[in-house]
Amino acid sequence: MFSLLNGYKPAPAGLTLREGLAYNVYFPGNAISMTKPLSDGQVEWEDDTPATETQMAKDVTTFLSWAAQPEHDERKLVGAKLVFAMALAAGLFGYKKRMYWNVIKNQKITYPRDGF
């Protein structure tokens, strides 16, 4: 989306486009029927961010990404908590296993001298 919004350029020499089409280097076929949606200075931000086409395209792309997955931040936090809990559980189970099998592994096996 970012590239598409920034891909509007003047058509190269020798290329004629049908009426209503614009030249975009990132669109398949390089002819898109959407006119150039962004131009410098369309928006004013409170923090005096320059309103360039690139900055507005970045903002649009970021907003669309957030709108597609509004639960993204919460999902990442839950995932981090799950990974921590699994690592803690693996450590505790490993310690328990070591303590349980330590008794069995350290037993000395003796065979009767006359038996076999």
C-alpha cells in the first residue's frame, strides 16, 4: 500500500494512457484508474510533523494495519506471558525430574557372587 501510494509518477515519454488512467510504477500494467490521492500539505498535525506524501502514506499504511488487527498488541502480550510461563514450567519439571531420578540413578547395583 505504501509503495502504491508513492508510486504516482509522470508517464514516460512515448507512453499514452487512456483517459481516466494515471501512471503508477508499482501497479501491474503501470496504469491505474485511481487518481493520485495524496499531495503535500493536505493535513496539519499538532506536533508539526511535515505533511509530505511519504509521511501521509506511512500514516495511512500504519492505520490500515492497526484497523486490520486491533487486538495485535494484546495478542503479543499474551504470547509473551505464555512463553514465560512455559519456560518456568519446563524449568520446574526438569528440576523435579532430576530430583526424582537422582535417587534411582545413584543406586549401586550389586550382583550375588555365586548367582550367575
